[in-house]
Amino acid sequence: MSIKTHLVAQEENVSESGIQLRNDEPSSPVEQQIWIRKDQKRLKAFVDGQIVVLSKGNPFSVAISGTDIDLAISESFYKTISSSTQFNLLNLNAGDRIDFTITNSGASPVDVSFVQEVLFADGTNGTLAASQTKLFTVLKVDTRIVVRASTFA
């Protein structure tokens, strides 16, 4: 097996094809530019004037198996529970965001908690009433993990 290295000079406002392997964001990305952030293990693109994270091969929510929520698998998850559950957030780096929906199928309230220390934002919490569904948005800011829980009507 041989290893090939391809070096290119990126000119301003020049269209580009292929995928770059980068250690940081491009200083002036061009529309439809695609790259992989080695440190974040994320496929990103510049689309409609903003940097977006592209799906890891599954554009839909992934069922949470057990209690591990692994950002290496997806960025969107769901699970139905009937008792209080403690989740473990895996592969969460500074700047990462995870969204997951939890539904309480039981007749009593349940609590969603995390192995990691988290800060619930804006007075939200992890308690779900009977038959309630909440969207949990997790954002890692530097070393802090911030969670916002939004109730579905």
C-alpha cells in the first residue's frame, strides 16, 4: 500500500472539489467546500454562507441502545423510557451539540440524568411527567456541558 499526499493552494472565490483533511476551519471557505476536522472527527461543509456539520451517514435520529449517547454515531437520538435513567455522553468535544428526544411511556414521572456533570439552562430540568416527551439539546462549551430540555405540547 502506498500513501499519496495532495497539496493544493486555495484561491479566494475559486470553486473546489474533493474533501480536505484539516486541523481547523478554513479562514475563508467557499460555497460547497467540504472538509474533515481531524480533531473533531466531523465532516463539515460551507453551505448557504454558513459552516454546517454533515450527517455521519444517517440523516435521521438513531435509537439509543442502552444508556450511551455516542456522538461518533450520530448527532440526533431518541429513546422511550418508563423509569428514571442516567445517560452517558460519549465523544463530546468542546463546540459539539447533540439533540435527543426522550419519551416517558410510564404512568409516573421519571428523571433523566447524566454520568457527566451538566448544567440545565433556563430553568429546565430532566423530569418528564407521565406520557411526556422532551427534546434535550446538549452543548459542550469549553469544559462545561449545558443541557436545555424543551417540552413537546
